[in-house]
Amino acid sequence: MISAVHPRVKRTLQAAALSLALLLLLGAGDSGSRFNELGHRMMCVCGCSQILLECNHVGCKYSDRMRDELMAAVDRGDSDDLTLQAFVQKYGTTVIAAPTNKGFNRVAWVMPFLALGLGLTTVVFIVRAWKNRPTPALADGIKPLRGSELEQFRAQAQKETEL
């Protein structure tokens, strides 16, 4: 009985050790990847409308200084939220590349989907209106024929014109 339990205990201990190692290393990461991730969440404030780490203006007064500040915050170990909040306080809300999902900024997330839905609804109504419009009357008041009536007249015309 002990030999049958022993592999299960061993496997359980291995799984626990692996889980513990994953938990301990979960927060571990190099500062370069964190710098890169944060730098791509911010905009350069020089007016170029580019992501901070992608600002390519020669002699840009803001991007080098902002990158240095970001690197200092990462080196200090500041959290992502604290770093972003510090940049917002110093440079304004335009420094954040994507709006937050809080308060009035939710409108920026909802509006594209709302506009798409409104546009699709409008297109559906227009197509239905075109499809269901009344048939135009001819100048002499005769309505054009459609469907089975038209087929009857075609068959009659074909029969009468056969030689």
C-alpha cells in the first residue's frame, strides 16, 4: 500500500513545488520590458501625436526627458499606476495613449461601437425602404408587370411569334 501511495505523494509535491515557483517568479521581469510596456502606453507631448517610445523628431525637447523620467520611475520600482499618474499630473491627461475605463472616459470606449451600430441600423432601414418602395407608374398610367403575370405575357408572346 505504501508503494502505491508514494508516486501520488511525489507527484503532488512536484506540482506544489512548481506552483510555488510560478507564484514566486510571477512578478519577476526585466525592467526593460516594463519600460517598453509603459512607454507604449504614453504619448509624447511635443505635438507629434506619436507613442512616447516611437517619437522620432530630431531634437525633440520632450521625448528624451520623458524617457529619462520613465526609466527613473521603473528603476525606483514605482508601480505602473503610480508612474502613469505622475506623468498625468506633470503633462496632463493627453500623455495617456488610451483613455481609462473610468468616469466620462468610458464614452471614448463606447462611442465607436455605438456609432457602428447606429450606422448599420441606418443602412438596414435605407435598404428596406428601397426594397419596399412602390413601383413607378409609366407615363400613360400602366403599371409595369412583375412575377407570374409577366411570365404569362412572355409565354403568350413567344407562342404568337413562333413560325
